[in-house]
Amino acid sequence: MITLKGNTIYLRALEPEDIDFLYYLENDENVWEVSETVAPYSKYVLKEYLANSHRDIYEVKQLRLAIVTLEQELVGFIDLYDFDPRNRRAGVGIVVLREGHRNKGIGGEALSLIIDYAFQHLNLHQLFANIGEANQASIHLFSKMGFEKVGVKKDWNLNAGKFTNELLYQKINHVH
């Protein structure tokens, strides 16, 4: 796995020392709404996940990378999921955990790096993102990075007893 480096951050494979950050993230109920988590993860489950995180994207159909500042601070994760090499597409998701790291260009830079990686190294034709209608920060980020809103999944997610819409965004690689 190549290290993907930008101006202020880089993306790297998951490491065993990421366990505490991952544990905090996966058990933060504020993140559950966007990650489709419904129950807490144990450290055992997360250690098993980290132990298998080196497996090839073609085998496990997903890739999670750590977003790390040049000062070596882990600030979030970016994922390729539902990887479909036959149809040359994958979903992309991103989380920058702490409020203090948001709105500083970290998400845009990480997304730009993963887009380049997906289109150039994985030879994907398109990326897609599923974004809750109320998640204005993600809508802004993905729109700014050239993703187009192509659909609305009505009453798609049940959150706090209320159904909410989910938006489908796509970015198609027209350079082939």
C-alpha cells in the first residue's frame, strides 16, 4: 500500500496503535447515524478488524485508511467500501473525528487523495457517497470535490424514531 501524501495530511494503512482512536470513534453515538452502527464495538472485535486490515481490497471489498497530520496526529479515517472491480466503482466515506480538526481543509485533502488513488491506481470509473440529508458539512465537502447529487432515498434511515432521507452523490471519472 503506497502512502498517499498531501500538503497537510497523509493517508496510511491502519496500525495496531490505532485501536484506542478506533474504539472511541466506533463507540461515539454521534457517528453512528452516518456509519450505520447500531451497537458498540468491543476492543476484541476492533483488534480482530485491525489484524485483518492488511487484506487486499480485491479480497475484502473495502479499504480503510487513517488520516494523519504531518505532525503524526491521527485525526480520522477515510474508507472505500462496496468495492466492485467488475463495474469499476466504490463507495467513499470519511470522518474527521474532533470538531477542532474540521473546516481546516483536512477532509478535502483526504478526499482528493483517495479520489486520485481510486481513479489512477484502482482504475475505477466512479465513486459514490451516501449522505444523510441533514449532514450539510458532508454535502458541502463532496459537492466541492466534484460529486453530483443524483438521487434521494426517501425515509431511508431511522434515527431517533424518525425516518430521514439519504442523498446519493456520484463522481464519474471521464478520463480514460
